[in-house]
Amino acid sequence: MGRMSKISLGTVQLGMDYGISNQLGKTKGSNAKEILQYVLDQGINVLDTAPSYGNSEDIIGDFIRNHSCDDCWRIITKTPKFKGSVIGDKQIDELFESFKLSQNKLGKENIYGLLVHECGNIFSPGGEKILDKMNQLKDSGFIKKVGVSVYSGEQIDHLLDNYAVDLVQLPINIIDHRLLNGGHLSKLKQHGVEIHARSVFLQGLLLMPLNSVHPWFNPILRVLDEFHTKAKKLNMSTLQLALGFVQSINEVDKVIIGVNTLKQMHEVINIASVRINIEEFSNLSINDSTFLDPSNWKI
């Protein structure tokens, strides 16, 4: 299982309708259980969830209780996204209550990782209280790793200048090399941080047939076309090439993959050992966050 162990299951699709290329909506309950059983059988031991992912935590908890597999997975969940410009006692109480609820839903007292879901929260006035509280939970043995979900190199710099964290979740894919080129992955590693990659397929955009890509993406269509062409030349599927690229980045510890069906998970597992020379794909890199950050998409 050594080579496969980079795969981790993102569970947002198990709890809600998610993704630009998703034609199927939220994964049905019985399918969700099949997917969880399959990844367990394949030795995949990291699940990524969050209170905001619909009923994803409930589904995982039901599975754990019904399969007596308390220690099967390392589960990573997240804090609430706090609104407002200041972090005070009210928000810290909310963080604690949310974590307790996650523990109850998951049926697990010990959670592998708790991540700040909205990175900006810790840079708000009073934001240090968030990580203080999370470190208390860590010291009490409820969580093993304290982390943050980040979006940009600036956030990583700011984070490492101000805080010590164990785990960071960040976006990277075959057309988004910003954190690779900016040296941020190696910087995180110098600080001993575990790196989990998300947005590996850019919400499925990278895997869509070019003729079904929304016209809003026309400015990057040439790069998408080049990516599809490269995959054909290498006799690989777009899935293989996109996944192979991120798995081949040495600094990346886990690659978070979300699926809607068992068939999709089979496809991922079947190609999970693919490794490529990432330097050969530098020409696919774009820097425009308008297209690389789904929160900026106008579609």
C-alpha cells in the first residue's frame, strides 16, 4: 500500500451536492457506505470532512459505529467559518461546541486533525485565541494535529510568521503551480508541516470534456486544451495525469480526492501508483486566481 498511501478521501460529496462537473448531486447514503468500505479495504486511512459538509460527519460516524472500526481512519475536520471582523469569547465557545458536536457525530473522542476552515479568521483581531483553543484541545489529547486550510502563498507566509501549526491543507493542481513555484511547499516542510493537497481536479473542471466547459473559462481554454493533448500523447486519461502530477510532488503528504460513486473511486485507486516528472508540465501553469480559485468563478 506504500505508493497508494498518499490518497485521502474528501467527503464533501457524501454530505452535499458539490463540484462544477458533478451531474449526480449528493452521493446516496448506500453508495457513501460502499465508498467508505472500499477505501477502508484499500488501506486508505485519512478522511477529510467538516461540519459544513452537510451530513458528511453523520455518515462517517454511522459507518464507524456499525463496523466497529474506531481506529480505521485518521479523521480531519474543521472549525466553523466565523463571520464578523473580531474573534472573541463567543466565537471560541462556538469553536468548542462545534468540535464537541463533531466528536459526537463521528463517534470518536480523538480526532487526527482540526483545521481552521477560514484562514482569514486567525488574522482577525483576537484570531490568536482560535489556535490557543485548538492547542488546548491538542494538549488534552482530543486532537493530534492543529492546522489551517489556506488558499495562497501570502497566507502561508503570514501563518508561519505568526503561528506554529502541524498540518496545512492547500490548493494545487497541474495548472496551478503557484505554491510550488513560490517555494511555499518547501518552506512548510522546513517548518515540519504535514501538507494535504486539495483542488487536485479543480472541482472537476480539469476532467470535463472541453466542449462542455463553460464559456466563462475561455481565457484559459488554451491551457486546458494543452493539458488534454498532453494526456493523449502520454496515453493517459486526464484523471491519471492530473492525479499523477500532484502525487509526484515530494512535499505533498496526502492528496484529497472526492468522488460521487464507487466507480469513480475504483478509477482513482487503479491509477494511484502513477508518478510523473512534474518539471515537464511547467508550461501548463497559470497564475490568475480568477480561474484557479473557485470562489472567484462567475458561472
